[in-house]
Amino acid sequence: MFGIKRQVIAQHERGLYLKDRSIVKILEPGVYWIVDPLGRVKIDVYDITEPAFAHAYVDVLIKDRAALCEKYFQRVELGEFEVGLVYKNDKLATVLAPATRQLYWKGPVDVRVEVQDIASDFEIPRAVVRLIANARANELAVAVRNTVYPVEVAEQSVGLLFVDGELVKTLQPGLYAFWKYNRTVKVEQVDTRLQAMEVSGQEILTKDKVSLRANLAAQYQITDPVTAVKALVDITGTLYRELQFALRASIGTRTLDTLLGDKGELDRVVFETVRDKVAEYGVVMKSVGVKDVILPGEMKEILNQVVQAEKAAQANIIKRREETAATRSLLNTARLMDENPVLLRLKELEALEKITEKVDKLTVFGGLDGVMKEMVKINV
């Protein structure tokens, strides 16, 4: 019939009845015949399996239709420093931002909202941090994408939590998440393990004006992350420069011969210099070692010539020393044989033995006595 329309509200639906653009009532499941010859009535149908109610007249409904609102909706109002964790059928579904007013349909979906005061405690509870930080591609992921700051502090590291530029506290290894509402949150991680650093290719002049290149390796450990981060903008950069300066200063005050003669002394000087400077920043130097001292090609050739000359002189000295010792030993032997006839006779027999080893035939005159007494004589 003209002016009468039929409206069906299903079991999972509710109808918002508006007349002259004003909320009059809410229609429950059923079939309705609405007489509206002038087109003054409008029915907005809502699927209450999606319980969040969004409408331009929410504020009017809450204020002017309080009884209606109380009957059909669950009302949530958050302050400027409150966040709502929305659970649907006991499963975390989404997050409500501060200063939010939200209505949820009372129906098949059980909605529960946990309100968290973030005025001072803005860390997300450990019970739900994994759900929020690793949210899947759903409503929860969309809600927390730009509102949650997740961070995982690695093993053997310390996390420094900064809020609005101020260091608030340190974080031990683990997974954390923080609300970003009304504040800027940042976490810096500092590795507290033993770390290595190399300073390579340093062109340096020695005290005697010899140009060389030096490579240095160092090991260090950050023992006080708070002091280190507060005092230094770039921890590794500062340490690198201190090692570089100490290496240059140590080589520049020593001659080439001194450096090549005792590299361990250079290691010790660089280590002690840098250790004292970085200790106040919460950094402990463990070891420093000069890996290589590289000379130019012509300098290597000159040094090789010097070494060869030194070794030749040393060899000549040793040779003369041995010749002198041999001569002195021979003189002592002669003196002993002169003083002892028996020793002289033994030497003669030794000479005879050596002679007989090298001849094939031997003609002897005078018998055995001639062999023993006349064939070999050592005159002293």
C-alpha cells in the first residue's frame, strides 16, 4: 500500500529508527510495517556481530536517550591519559585511543574493555605485549601500527628507554612495547659484550722523519651503558679517534729503530693512554696491539742492506773469535806434549793410525821397532 513499507530486522541485527533525522527508538529482530507517506522515517540497520557502533549522533544518543543507550549499548569513555584494551569473546581485538567515547552493541559478542592509565606507566602489560607487538594482519594490527613502540632487547645487551628525550630507565634482555600516545618513545640498545675494533692504514712520521703505515687492533667492553650514552654521541667513533690519536702520538715521539726494536712498548703506551681517557665514559679497554708496521719500498731496501751489513760484521767477529780460540787450544796442546813424553807418544801413534788408514801397502825397515819409533816423530 502506498506510504507503507516493510522492514525486516534479522536475529543478528538491530535497527536505528530515525524520524525527521532524530533518534526515536531501536528496533529488535522482527518484521515491521512502517507507515511513512511523507518519507520522514529512516531505518539504519546494524549487524551487531560487529559490536562497535559508529554514528554521527552518538553524543546525542548518550545525552538525550540515556535509557535507550543503557538498554542496548555498553558505553566506554576514556580520559586523556587512558588506553582501552578491547576484548571480544575474551580475545584481544583492538585498542581504543585516549579521549575516546565508544558504544558497543549488547548482543552475541561479549565485549570487555580493560582501561590502562598511561599518565605515568606507559609500558604495555607483559601479559599482552606479545599479542600487541606481533599482531597479525587484523583489526588489532591496524589499531597499534602507529600507536605502539615495540622493541626486543637482545641477549647481552642493555636497552636505554628515552621518553621525550629524557632517559627514564634501563631494560634487560626481552620483548617490550610502549604506548606512544602523548609522548615520543625511543630505545637505544648498547651491546655489553667484548667487542673488537681496528684502526688501519694510518700514515705517520716517526721522530727521525721516516714515513710508515701502522695497523692497530683493540678490544673493549662497555660496562656502564648509561654513562657512555649520556657522555658520548658516538661511542665507537670516539673510541676510534682516541686510538688513532694515541697511536700517532706514540709513533711520532719515537725513532724507527726504537719502534722496530720493541713493538710491545708501543702497545703498552697506546693501551695505557686510551684506557685512562675512556674509563670515565664507562668503557673498559681490554687489549691493544699494533698488528703491522709497513714501511715504504725504498726504506725496506735500505733496512735490508743495513741488516745484511750488521749480520756480515757479526759473522766476521764470530769467525775471528773461533779462530783465536782454536789457536789458543793448539798452543795449550803443544805445551802439554812438551812437558809430557807419554802424551807426545800417544799423538805419534794417533798420526800413525791415520796414515795406515789411507795407504794400501807399507814397506817397513827396522822391524816393529822401526814402525813404532822411527816412522812417525813429532818434533816439539
